[in-house]
Amino acid sequence: MAAEAEKPADAGPDQVIVTPEIGERLRAARTARGIGVRALSRLVGVSGSTISQIELGNVMPSVATLYRLVSVLQISMDDLFAVDAPADAAVPAVANGDRPRAESPESPVVRHDERRSIKLASGVRWERLSNAADHGVEFIWSRYDAKGESCPADALIRHGGKEFGYVQSGRLGVTLGFETYELETGDSISFDSTEPHRFFALDGKPADVLWVVIDRHGDDRGGGAPAAG
């Protein structure tokens, strides 16, 4: 497998948001499993230099590469979502009728400005809509930029579970196996995630999509090709 080139942090006008926390968590998972950088690069299909730059927070991976990393390292996507404050920061007290914040265990609510998020090199942004990690179900809002895509057209990917998507705005292209569908605003789709698939924005405009993914890791996470949402 050829090494995959990732977009550098100083890529220009469409520069991605680099979050060092993601690199730190990936490095911690790799070292905890005793996997070297070169071994991981072979398993994921990118160069050792790219792995090192991702771990340092200098480069954000594409959607497909991030899912391969998660699969090989056997961790949850929820483990990688960045937060604005350190993990051990105190939760603000509720007083004078102020609403509990999403980080508070007492609140089931996630406010729109408090979502944990990841922005990736392939023009895709994820925001977690649930107030806590759930390895069985993922509830995610995604934005596909004008040229955003989950993976290249010649490299469809797959994983365990089932996906349900609703196009909130814009138009989304969905390739499932050999078929491609064009979803309008208000359209929805559901499919078995083991079928090779790809998502991409249409018409040169962003697309916003709500996703629910059930039992993503129902397959063997150490083998097979994980997918991108």
C-alpha cells in the first residue's frame, strides 16, 4: 500500500484545525499497545513521518486515516474528541438559575456552542451531539466543506454496524458499492456499514448531515478496513 500524504498544518486558505490532544491520545494508545511508529505506519498505510507529525499535532489526518488509526489501536472515536478545557478542569457551579453545562454529569443537554469537535484534513468536521461517550452508538453532526469528502473516490472504506444519515442542509453524494446517490436537503439514508462507502459534498457547497452509527466496532477492529463518516 502506498504511503498516504496528509495535509500539513500550514496548508493555506483551507488550513485544517490542528488539535494536539488528538495526537497525544493516539500516541498514548500506540505506546500502551507496544506498537512502534514504523509498525503502525505499515498497518495504517501512511508514512512513519506522517504518523510522527500527527502525534505531534502538526498534521491532521484525513477521515480515512483517522479511522484506520482508531481501528488498529482499538480505541473509540469518542476518546479523540477535543475539549476546550483540560480534562481535569472543574465544572462551573450552577447558580442563579444558570443552566448546567454539557460537561456536568447532571445535564443530559449538549449546547450548540459546547460540542466536542474534530476537523480533519479532508474537509470534514465532526461534532458529537451526545453528552457522554457511548461505544455502542455515535450521534454526530458533520459538515462536509465545499470539496469535503470522507475518502478519495477510488478508496471506499467500510466498518461494522449500521449508519443512519439525515441531510440537514446542502446536498450530499453517497457512494455505496457501485452505486452513487445524490441526497437533497431533507433526504435521509440508512445502510449496512460493511458495504464500502464514501460521502462527499455536491455542487461546490457545504453539506451538513446528522449521523447515527450503531455498533461501529461490531466487527474485528484489528482487521478489515474501518470507514469514514
